[in-house]
Amino acid sequence: MPFSGEPIVRIEDATIFQDDKTVLNNINLSINKGELVYLVGRTGSGKSSLLKTLYADLPLRLGKIRIATHDIQNIKRKDIPLLRRKLGVVFQDFQLFPDRSVAENIFFVMKATGWKNKAKMKSKLAEVLMRVGLGVVSSKMPHQLSGGEQQRVVIARALINDPLLLIADEPTGNLDPEVSDGIFQTFMEINKGGTSILMATHDYNLIKNYPKRVLKCEKGSILDSNEVELSLFKVS
């Protein structure tokens, strides 16, 4: 789909830290509405630190980052929930409460982001589960689901606030290739609806089969396939 309007993400002269260690230096890039962008790089190259900075789990100490209408630098703690209503985050390790049903897991995040009307919550629950192909699992516990089904629940949870940007940190890392492909097809459908996606991945077959823009963390910098030719298949 065509990209238009202001970028969903704009990063200017940003330095990304993990604790007191600089992991990425002088980053400048933007992600437009409707883009699906891969983020690659060796373990420890800064991928997860960048993503955590974007959703304000790590502080931005140097530079500027703007996501939709939110400036991340110096963001106040009370404003982080407002930022995260514009974002959906999908983790590799699911991060579902094992002692709560699928519905209870999703309702927990709804309540944390300001939902109060129970009828609207139930309606949205049904909607997001249908979007990821899970119409009949709301009463099941996480351990009753396969790994692929659990990841679909995590994607559904990330969609509850109709995010402008979906951040995915190795979303297929624990899944076999066939299941991974199905999960990626779900991301593609979400992207076609206009949601921008930034996906950290080590799955180079995915990139080969579904070529998109690639950002590569390397030696403290980010290389952009829109600007340079990247060697993608030598990264562990």
C-alpha cells in the first residue's frame, strides 16, 4: 500500500543505551505509515534495546524519537500508557499469565490501557481473536494452546487498541518454519490494514521469501537497505 503523511516513527541523532553501555550511536531514520520493516543483527547488536526504547521500557538519554504524536525523550511516567495505546508489542516468549485464560490475559491489558465498558471489552476481544484466526479459545488456558496459538493470542492482545505501530521482537523465534510462516501471514494481513510493523528477526528465510525494507544493527550503527546494499545472510 502507498505510504503517506507524517512518519509513524522519526528518530533523530539518537544514542541507545543498555544500562551504561552504548549499543547504538547517532541513529537517524524514519518509518512511514503502512510500512513493514525488518530489524536484523547479531545477538547483542542492539535490536531489543532499540525496540525497548521505542516503547519506553528503556529511557532515551540522547537524541529525539517521535512516535505518532508522542516525543519519547523525557517522556513522563504517567504518559507512557498513552504512548502504548498507539503501539502494539509482540514478544518472542509470549508473556502470557499462565494462571489466566486467554480472555483474562487480554482483559488485563485492556484495563491497564483504560478500557472500562465490559460490553465493549467483550466485543473487542471477539474481534481481535477473529482477526488472528482464533475464534473459540477465549476460555482456554495458555498451556492448552500450541506455541503458534499462543503467539496469535499475543498478537491479538497487541491489537486491542488499534495500534498505529506494531513492534515485534523475534515473534517467530520459538516456532517451527511452517507455523512461523502462518504467523507472518497474520502480520501481513495486519499491515495491509494500514498498521506499520517493525519486526526484529533472525529468520532470514522469511526475509528472502517476503522481501521488505531491512534495518541492520551492526557495529553500533543501523544500516538501511533503502540506502545501502546489505549482506543479510551472514548474521548469526
